[in-house]
Amino acid sequence: MRAFPMTDRQMPFSTETEPLPAPALCTVGEVMVREVLVVHPDTSLQTAAELMLEHTISGMPVVDAEGQLLGMVSKTDLVRHRLAAEDETGVTLPSGQHVLDGTTVEDVMTRQVLAVPEGASLTEAAKLMIDAGIHRVLVVSPRGTLAGLVSTSDIVRWVAGLP
């Protein structure tokens, strides 16, 4: 299926560009997003939920004061927490009421997360995402601090030669 009609008209983009380096030669550090919204372990779940909704994201890395990666907190973690709380009490809360009060990110975060070093090839990151069935992977510096995040969208943008 074509994304645009093939006609004699000029293509909407130039087909004469410099060739991109092979994915095995390109590092995640060259295409990753460096400005990543993070939370700390003591962040309340209420705040984490508000940040995810405000920024239209599905999860955030959890880091300590030095930027060391501790885990991830996702919308799924929030939902899992809500369902577990309802199972414990046997009470289903009415819409608008929640069980996030007093709970922190550390209480529900996923501690074992997939990450690649900043110097990993784009191919390595793509294979990791495909094998794990995920759409983004965290990138860590040689010191183990969070350096950024690379997603399948970043890889598609790179393949298409877009900024």
C-alpha cells in the first residue's frame, strides 16, 4: 500500500540525500531523546499519574538523586496497583475515588528494566525492543546514570532521515 499517490509530480521530499550510516554503525546516543521526564522513588503516585497525563506519556524512569536508574513506573503499574487494592479490600471504588494517596512510585515501580549503553548500536537497541515486545528502551551512561531514551519512533525518524 502506498502512502501517497505515485504521479509525475515532484515528491514532497527530496530523494537526493546523503546516505545514512548503517544501523550497526549508528549509536543510540546519536538518535535518542536526551530530555526525559523522570520521577524519584518518593514521588507520590498521584503526582506520577498527573505527570503522565499532562505530558501524554505512558511511563517514566525512576532515578535517585544522582541520576542512577532505579526502575520505571508506568500507567500499567498504576492500574495494577488500583486493582490489587480493590482485590485486598473486596470493595470496588466509585469512579473519581482512588487508592493512590500515600503510595509512592517506589511502592509500584518495575525494578528490572531493559536498558542499553549510550554507545550501543541502533541495531542492538532495535533487536532488544523487538525481542522484548516493547517500543522504547532506556539509555544509560558509562556511570550508570540515565542518559536518555530511544524508541521505535526515534528509529523510524532516523530511517526516514527526519530531525
